[in-house]
Amino acid sequence: MRDSKAGPSELSGFLGEGTVISGDVRFPDILRVDGKMTGKVTSEKELVVGETGDVEAEIDVGILSVNGRVSGTIRVRERMTIHPHGQVRGELMMEKPGLIIEEGGIFEGTIEMSSEHKRELKEVKGGAMADS
């Protein structure tokens, strides 16, 4: 598991504390946010939200690591980790099981797993789970 403190050579970008950006943000590798970001965030790779970071957005990423605040509609393909100071509020859609909430981390909202995984869960439980 990758440490949330990514090295500078791995970063696609960095939004420093006190900086505010609004709009459609796309990045190829890792973006670390210690400032405030609103809008839409898209990447196949990783979004890291630092302790002073505040992201209010429609998020679609491979990996999300939260040490600050995140709110909105969130789609994660691989894994989401909410660290001890992290707070996430909103609608979370996960393509596979990969949610980690460390002690002290907060999640408020709904979680939806892809229908493919719901189907697998139904088969394991003998079809007892109702479709939503």
C-alpha cells in the first residue's frame, strides 16, 4: 500500500495550502491537494488530500487517500483510505471492495458497490440479498 506522503517525482501536481482552484481538473499520476478545490476531479491514478486539503467535487479516481475533508459524489476504482484526521461526506461508488477507515476517520453518506460485486455477494449468500 502506497504511503499518502508521495515523493515529488511521483506527483503530477500539488495544490498548496491557501490556494483555491475551481473547475475541471485532470491529472495522469498523483495529485496532492493541501488547498481548496471545487468542481470535477478525474484521474486513473491517485488523489491525495492532505490535512489542510478541502475538496468539494465530483471525483472519479483510481485511489483516494483522505487526510483532510472531501465532499461530493465520489467514484473510486481501486481503494479509498480515510486516515485519522480525514472526513468524507457524500455518495461513494466503489468498483470493488477497498474502503479503509482508520480509527478517527469519518465517513457520512452512502456507499454503493458495482452491480457485478453485488451479484457475486448474492451467489455467496445463496441469493438471499435483495436487489436495490
